[in-house]
Amino acid sequence: MNLATPDPAPPDPAPDAGLRNMALLVQLRWLAVGGQLATILVVHGPMGIPLPLAPLIGTILLLVAINLVSLPALRRRQSVSEPALLAALLFDVGALTWQLHFTGGLANPFVWLFLLQVVIGAVLLPSGASWAVVGASLFALFVLAVDPVPLALPPPYDAQPLGLYLQGSIVSFILIVILLVAFVTRIARNLRERDAALAAIRQRAAEEDHIIRMGLLASSAAHELGTPLATLSVLVNDWRTMPEIQGQPALEDDIDDMDAAIRRCKTIVSGILMSAGEARGEATERTTLRAFLAGIVDEWQGVRGLRRLELSDDLAADLPILSDPALRQVIGTAIDNAAEVSPDWVGLNATLDGTALVLSVTDRGPGFPADLLDGFGRPYRSTKARPGPGWGCSCSSMWSASWAAPPKARTCPKAGRG
């Protein structure tokens, strides 16, 4: 019976911070394209200052092409590395240097836009990469100081070039302040969300490790208790047959109470082992597949109150097996869960897949909500208002049987009720 469940799903992580930061750089590049076009139109048009349009428009077209290529690539990617962010920033530094070279070099007041690239690099990148952006910006300033293309200022700007520079500096300052506040705060929020997601993953890992340790402790204690309980059971049965005790009602009642208490302890130990995923192979019995399944149908349809449990038998042959109560309990838990949402009808289909019996439990319930399915396998997630009887199985083959002599069914060592 192949009833494997997937490994516990990892918690939903926040979207990759690098991916979102790269998207912010793409947005910043779109703003740069719009600002450059507006500046070229104003300076070359109403202000009447001639500009070398070919290199400036060519750079803008290159920025647009890079963005158009980046957008579909970002949709396909799950993450963006720090070297990719560094490359994007260095490209923007190079594009700004090229445009400033043809518009006056260091005499252009928009040279302070290099500060925006440096600050963004310091926020996004580790120390070494941040200093690489600083080095690229300093090298760009050196290049602009060597041999820039001066602008020919027409009247009345040629009489007071400092006044024009101061006006441009004010515009540049306002632009830098707005962009820094808008983008750095969003970048910082991305980083905080990433840190919060990592902290949640660490917390969940610690909780699951604690659960595993507690399960191992309970399983070990249950195993240790199994031997003395078995010894007590044998002694009680021996006492029951002793002539000194027979015929004394008081002693017989005490022995019955002791036997009931021992059986209760065995049940508790079995429940602990089942919860830990270790079924006890006690009270096995020889039967056949069809008889075993018919017994399950009779029990759950007659005793458990299920109106109709329909068995679909697709078995090629009625093979002999050995079964135990743990196996019946695991299958019954799945039927119980189905009956809670579909009390009028539950289907049980049995087929053979090689040497494995595959049982499928079907109901007419509403199904699970999407958010619960996304977190399937995580602990402490349930639609029920009470603890248990949830059902879990982490084995790859819960009931894998070899039909050679002696035919038997092996119960899953990792199946149990939760």
C-alpha cells in the first residue's frame, strides 16, 4: 500500500530580495530614461543650448533595450545574485559617464548623480562590491576631468555660466534626494522582509528539531517499557492458573484489575510508538487480502456508524497475508477522516501493483483549501478544532508484501496517527 507523503514543505519564503532589488534598479533606469529625455527636450529646445543628440539618444536607446531584455528575464528567474546587481550598477555608472562626457564633463551639475549610484551600491551590496562601485565612480570623475566635450552656451547663459550651474545643481539635488528616499527605503524594506523570512525558517527548523527529539525520547521510553510489561503480563497469567488463587474471588478480582491495567499500559505504549512512527507488531493473525478488507468494511460500516463504505476489489487473486492491529488502525484512521466530511459514502479501492497492495480512500467532501495544501506535511496544521485523529505516513511503501512463502504483509515503520 503505497501511501507515501511528501517531505514537510518548507515555509513559504518571501520573494527573493535580490530579484526585487534588481526590479528596483530597472525602475530607476526607466526614471533615468524619462528624466534624460525631458532634460534633452528642455535644454535643446526652449533653452536653445545645442546638444550632441546622437550619443545622448543612443545611450537612452541602449538603456531602453537593456530594460526590455531584463523584464522577461526577471520573470523567469527565482533569484538574482549580488554580482548581477553589481554589474547592473556599473553599467548605469558607465552610461551616466558617457552622457556627461558629451555635456560638459565635471562642469555639468548632474555629475552629482554618481552619489545615487554609490549609496544604492552601499545598501545593496557587500563591502567589497560597494567599494567597487565607489572606485568606478571615482574613475568616471577622472575620465570626465581629462577631455570632456564642452557645451557652447548661447546668450544670455554665456555671460553668467555660474548661475546656470547653480540652477542645475538645485535640480540635481532635488532629484537625488527624492530618488534616494524613494528607492533606499524600498530596498531596506526588501532586506527586512528577507531577514524576517530567514528568521522564520530558522525558528521552524528549531521547532521541528525539538519535535524530533521529543519523539525519539518517547519512542525510546516506550521501547524500554515493552519488556517489563510483557513480563508482568506473563506473571499475571501464571497467577491466574495457580490453585492458591483460584476460588478466591478477591484475589481473582485483583488479578483481573492488574491484567486490565497492564493491557492499558500496552495500549498507551503502542499509541506512543504509533505517534513516533514505529508500529508494534503484536497480535498478528493469518488471513487473506479479501477477508482482511471485508473485516475493515464490516467494522467501519457497522460499528463506527458509517452509512456506506463501498469496497472496490480489483485484486487479481485472494492472497494470504499476516496482518496486525497497527495496520488496521492506520487504514481505519484514513477512513475515519473521510467519514467526517462524507458520512453517507466512502469508497475503498484495492489494487495490486507488483508486490504492493495499493489502497485508495475516496470521499465526497469539499476537499482541502489551497493554503492548507501548500503547507501539506507541516506540523500543527489542521482544519479540525480538536487534536487528532490526524493521519500521516512517511514511508515509501506502507504495506509492501512478498507473496512468496510464507506470504505476509509488512506494516509501515513510519506510519501512525497524529
